[in-house]
Amino acid sequence: METIEAKLQPNPPVMKSQKLLLGAQICSRTFAMATTLAATWITITSKQSTEIVGITFDARYSYSSAFKFLAFANAVVSACCLVSSLLVFLLHLQGSNPNHYFFLFLHDLFIMCLVLAGCAAATAIGFVGRYGNSHTGWSPICDHFDKFCHRVSISVILSYLSFIILLMLTVGSAIKSRQIRV
């Protein structure tokens, strides 16, 4: 009789480890959202003017398509992290269904790839801006626009930090979705 009653009981109480995993996921997603939001803000507000040989030159993020892509990719990822935090909380309330975690894995994979693409584009242009390219005759500009280059570098570092967090979340979602029974 006890076995039948055990089978008919509602969902077992949530274990402490599941609550810790939920808290870690929500904290990680919130941290990723904060770092991408900060990177977006720093990129968008990066600008500097300098005078070289009597001519005023401006450096703004909007002058480079790579920096615009970095800013918009970080903004989209920040919004997606907010949505996924709510989704993780709702999935926890419904119970642990591996099918739902597969879609969360795809979501995490998409936003991780998006932030990585923005980081790669900004890193490539930032490298040319800092060191130039002697083979093509491109001279470095960071010696003239040091404040601008420093702010964009901070933004790229924050974006790479959010990439690492999103990579860990993607791996966690993949492990959780592997429990799907076929």
C-alpha cells in the first residue's frame, strides 16, 4: 500500500540542490545582463575629439560598424538575459522538464554566439586601431585617442566576461537538456 501512495503523492519537495542551481542560474544571468548592459552603455558613450595639426578629429563608436555591432549585440543579449532569467524561474515553478531545457539551451547558445560575434568584430578593429597595420599603411590611432580606446577596451573586456558566463550557462543548459528521454 505504501508504494501506491508514494506513486500518487504530488511532486516531491524541491531539494536544496535544485534551489541552489536555480539561484546560481538567475545570479549568472543577472550578472551577464549587467555586464552586457554596462558594455553597451560604455560603448555608446565613448567619444573623443582631438586636434592634430590644427584640424579637429572625432572618434565615436558610430563611425565603426564593428563598434555599432558590439553595442547592439550587447543590448540584445542584455534583453535576452532578462527574458531567460524569467523563463528559468518559470521553468523551476513548473518542474524540471528536460524538453523545456532544450529550448533554453538553444536560447543560451544563440545569445552566446551573438556576444562572441560582437566581441570578435570589435577586437579586430580595436587591434588595428591600437597597433595599426604597417603592410597596408594604416597607422595606429590610439596614441591620439587614448580615452576613446580605453573605454572601448573596457567595453570589449566586459563583453568577453559576459561571453564566459554565457558559455557556462550554455554548458549547464546542455547538460540539463541531455536528460531528454527519446
